[in-house]
Amino acid sequence: MASTVSYMLLLPLLVMVAFAGDLNKDFDITWGDGRSKILNHGELLTLSLDKASGSGFQSKNEYLFGKIDMQLKLVPGNSAGTVTAYYLSSKGSTWDEIDYEFLGNLSGDPYILHTNVFSQGKGDREQQFYLWFDPTADFHTYSIMWNPQRIIFSVDGTPIREFKNSEAIGVPFPKNQPMRIYSSLWNADDWATRGGLVKTDWTQAPFTASYRNFNAEACIWSSGASSCAKTSSTPTSGSGSWLSQELDATGHQRLKWVQKNYMIYNYCTDTKRFPQGLPPECNIS
Ligand SMILES: *[C@@H]1O[C@H](CO)[C@@H](O)[C@H](O)[C@H]1NC(C)=O
């Protein structure tokens, strides 16, 4: 009886440890002179911004494809003028990049979730959204599923954007350059909030954003080769693998729901911006 009780007490503890991960293992703080911290034995990472500086971190690994989840809790209260960026990027002048950027706002006014995809140095593929919850009240999961056929951005498991491989019609797709995860919190009050009208209120500083529960099923790039060993439980062939994952019927429905109700900007419908014609990938759906 006594041993059963202690075993039952121990079990939830072990489960928690297994899920908490250690952000120290996966990330390095790269700038901000002490404004970025990894806390609670690697369970929590915080970035902060004050008038003198922002801060940032990056992943130790480079990835070539992956399904990458992170929970973020954004700067609460009056976050106008601040931008929290969370993205994947390769190096060089013809880089690839997959972006989430969270544009802060006055208390009670909605953040904008800004997304973009760069391939071989070319971006201009912005889509922006409001969220269906307050992203400062709690942690929410922001995911990037990147495989050779498509990139899917998801929030709490709901797909908000799909960028398909359109190489067949001449659009480069990120698939040859390994990318690192980067994140930073900085002041962008020249453009971020209502196009730069609302400035950062420095009396509210320091501004803080928090990260936890990083999870990557990914191919890790090391000395010129990609290894997907960590994903051995999700085979590289078969329908269960993220490497060949696509949206199912429910995913398509959810994506439509978000795009109908929460999308506030789509480069693919901005005919004023592209008088010569919309980018080719916009014509395939
Ligand atoms: C901030 O709130 C205003 C007013 O509701 C809104 O127009 C704007 O899209 C919101 N977000 C940002 C980042 O400006």
C-alpha cells in the first residue's frame, strides 16, 4: 500500500520532467546583455526590451525540414511599438526564411500576427492575422511544419497559412539551405503599431515575452549532412510522417475559417501592389 502511494505520487512528476525539456540544450542567448534569460532549469526563456536594448536567442542546431513547436506568451499590457520575432532563417545573400512576427498594440487592442516566407533571398509574401484569443494572457503554441512539399504555419494546432512548393511553375522553395531558429524582442515603433502612429511607451519598460515547451521533430544539419534520427518514431515514409504531411479535410476547413475571419492582409489579393500581376504561386490554391 505504502509503495503504491509513493509510486502514484512519483508518476506525475516524471511525466512533467519528460515534457518540460531543457531550453539550455537547444538555444543560446545571443544578444541583449543580460536582458534574455533561461530560467527554472531550462523550462522558461524570457526576452526583454528597454529603452537601451532589446534581446534575442538562437537555436544551437541548424535544421533542414522539421515540425517545430514553441509556446509563446507575448508582452502584456501596452506593448505598442514592440515586435517579437520568431523565425527560421538560413545565411547568405540568397537566404531562406520562415517568419512569425508579433506586432504589439495598446492595452486591449489586437496584436497583429505577421507571417512571411523568403526563398533564395526573395520575400514579399506577407500574410497578417488577428488572433482568436489574447496572446498575452497565456502561452499558446506556434508551429512551423516545413517539409519538401509545403510549409504550414499553425497556432494551437489550427493551420493559419500554407505555402506550397511551386517549383513546377518556377517559384523557388526553401529546401536546400539549413535554417536556424531565431527570436528577438525589439523596438519598431517607426512601423509596428498602426503603421507607426502609436509609439512605444517607455514608462512601461521593461517589456517581456516568454517561451517554453520547445519541441522539434526535425532533421538536424551537421557537417554537410542532414540527419532525421530524432524522428525515427515517425518514419520517413508512411502517412504518419511530418516529412510528407499535408492538410487533411479538417485542416483545410480550419485554415479557411482562419483566413475568412482573422486574416487582415494577404499579398496574394493585393493587386495594387502587384500591378504587373500577382506572384505566380498565388494562382494555385
Ligand atoms: C492595433 O489596434 C488598432 C485599433 O484596433 C488596429 O487597427 C491595429 O490593426 C492593431 N494592431 C497593430 C499592430 O497595429
